[in-house]
Amino acid sequence: MTRRVALVTGAGSGIGRAVALALAQADYAVVLAGRRLAALEEVASEAGPSCLALAADVTEVESVNALFSRTAQVFGRLDLLFNNAGTGAASWPLEDVPLAQWRSTIDTNLTGAFLCTQAAFRLMKIQQPRGGRIINNGSISASTPRPQMVAYTASNHAITGLTKSASLEGRRYGIACGQIDIGNTATAMASPLAHCALQADLSVKPEPTFDVRHVAEAVVYMAGLPLEANVLFMTVMATQMPFVGRG
């Protein structure tokens, strides 16, 4: 392989799809991972022949291990992991959040990223040349929460801890780790915000969004840095959204 190899989780739609296509355009071989194989194959057909669609559930360790094993088998190495797979959560007052929703959100948003980071470390530390890059998709909620979104907020706050730990422990292996926190992309997951976003005072207001291609461009920039340089944290957001000073 002469091309750099990237693995994108949650690549079948939204941010994952946009990033996967941008990486393919930047001459990466891209592994597209997600639960819905048909959606991944559709993205792969658009991205080109250097892309591989693999069904995987990031919350299941066996599925994650199989995903990374297949990546190594086909491409021989991994240069970039974009931990993007995630889920939103229905709005609930903190005291009423169903335990099943809490567990599902934490499992997908946090445990999934952790398991993929583990598998990436194991591969990147032994491949030649050694090292690689991991980019975690966080959220502006990692630092400034919306009301009635405790599970989502907690999972993304924990992603920041995962990013810092991976950045620290990856040094010895030439593994760089950074995080992109995104606010209000015009994707299906965030589309309700354009009509009825719950504010800190519990009023409901529409909020501006921005084109997901700008997120993809930011990730390609972060990915393209030499391993001796790293964007540890980047925030990309709709300029007019009520984030700075929220609350």
C-alpha cells in the first residue's frame, strides 16, 4: 500500500459519510464501518474502488476486533481512525432519564470509541512504519451542555478524557490523538435544531446550522498533519448559534 489508510465509523450517513468521501478525495483508502451495510456500500460506490464497506457494531468487542483485523488483512496498516459513530438521545429531565437510554447512549458514544481506540493502538504500535492518528468526534456539549441531555453530554464530556488519555499514552508509539467538537451541522441528526432547539432557560428557538462539508474539510486538515504535529482540540460550529455564553 502506498496510500494512507483511514477507518471511519458511522460512515453510512451524516458527518461520517461526508468525512469518508472527503478522505477518499484526498487519496486515502477508506474503510467504511457501520451497522447498515447497504448504506455503507452506497457510500463506497460513490467514493471509489479504494474503499471497503464493513458492517460492524462498535459497542461489541468481537465486532470491533473483527473490523480492525479485516482492515489489517486487506490494507496491511491503519494511518487514521475517525471515531465518529454516535447517537443522540431524546430530551428528558435528568431525574427521569430511563436507565436503558443512559446505557445505550454511553455504550455507543463512549464505549464504542474506547473499543476502537484500543484496537487502533494495538495495530498502530506494531505496524511499520509505526504510529498513526486518531480523531474523535466529540460535540460542543462536551464542554457546554444543552438542558435535558445528560446522557449525551456525559458521553461527550468523557470523550474529551479519552482524547487526552490517548494523546498522552500514544506518544511512545507515534500515535497522535485529537478531537473535533461540532456544533449544528445540517445533517439529519441535527436537523431538529433548525426548528426547535431547547435553550438554557427552557425556551424553544430555532438555531442556525452549517454545511457538513466544512467538518469534512477540517478533519482532512487534522488528518493531513505530520505526526510530529497535532490538533488536540478543534471546534467547528455555526457562527450565529447561541453557544458562546450559552446559559
